[in-house]
Amino acid sequence: MTEGRTRSFPEGSSPSGSAYGVRAAISHWWLQARILEQRGPATTDSLTGRERATLALPADGLTAVAIARRLAVSPRTVNKHLEHLYRKLGVRDRLQAVLVARDAGLVCAGGGGLAR
């Protein structure tokens, strides 16, 4: 490090080892698991047909642009559908939405679209 600059790391970890990164990853996954436990199961009752179709495509790993091409809408429309899905499912990002949808049986675990 440059003289005069300091960086603090959690006790027991160092910038030279990978322990800090591993701890951060474990903390992230633990926190996500706690969030999922506290939230009730996701339902499809409030999802529109277009939102359900939009939800299946990120599960297959498609970007907003690719989803827009498949659905014949603009990427902005896809992002709006995703925002609505996040709110309805109680999640903050695409990964959480896909995990919640998969756990609730809304999309197939191995990709391939909607489960029901």
C-alpha cells in the first residue's frame, strides 16, 4: 500500500489472503437466505401474463435486450416488467427474482421457461 493510505479489513482477515472475499461471499448468501426465509412464498396470483413470460426469460440467462427481442417490445418495457416483478415478489434484483420464482415453482429449475 502507498504510504499514508490505510485500509481496514475485518479482524482475522488480510488483504493478501482470500479469507476476506470468502467471508464476504458467505455473508452475502447467508443474508439472502435469511431474507427468503422471512418472506412468505411467492405466488403468481398478482402477476400478469406478460410479467410471467418476462420472468421465465431471465431464468434462461437472457439480457433485457434479448428479452425485448423475443417479446417484441422495447428494452425499457422489459425493465419496467422486471421492476414490477421485483416489487410483487419482494426482491431487489434479477437473481433473487429467479431464485424465488424457481423455489415457488413458477419457472423450471433447469431453465426452459414457465413451470405453470
